[in-house]
Amino acid sequence: GRRDRAGVEGVWIVTTKHNFRDIVAAHFRAHANEWVSAYTLMDLGGKMAWRSRVSNCRTQLSMPIENRIRRLENGEAYSEYRFVPASLLDLAS
């Protein structure tokens, strides 16, 4: 079957600003404790507003999300984020 933007089996949904936040949150929950690239978040949350979606997950949904910036051998910066749930209950919120 087809997958929605969060990579979950189902159908594509009509996206709105609120839905983009929920799509990013669902992806973080499905990939808890895994580093997610900024490019993936850009695809999920919108090219121009993905940082706002991450911020909304932190503030509106109280999701503890860490970020790091790695330097690649060519000197390029590579941003990654991960959701670090305090408990299994945070995965279902």
C-alpha cells in the first residue's frame, strides 16, 4: 500500500500547518532515539518551515528533541535531530 508522509502504511493526507507538525511528531515517535537528518525533516515538515515544526513539537507537544551538527570531511555542516522519550508513554502521546 501507499505510505503517508510519516512513513506509516495508509493513504496520503491533505496537509495543513497543524498536520505538518503532527507528521514530524509521528516520524520522531516512530524513530525514537534515532538521529533524523534535517533533509528528512525538510521533506516531512516543509522545505521552508521544518524548523518551526520541530520547535512546535518541542513546545506544543512537550517532546524532548535534541539536535547536533556534525562536520563532514568536506567541511559541510550536517544537522540531525532525535526525539528522546522519557518513557514508553511518550511514544503514544
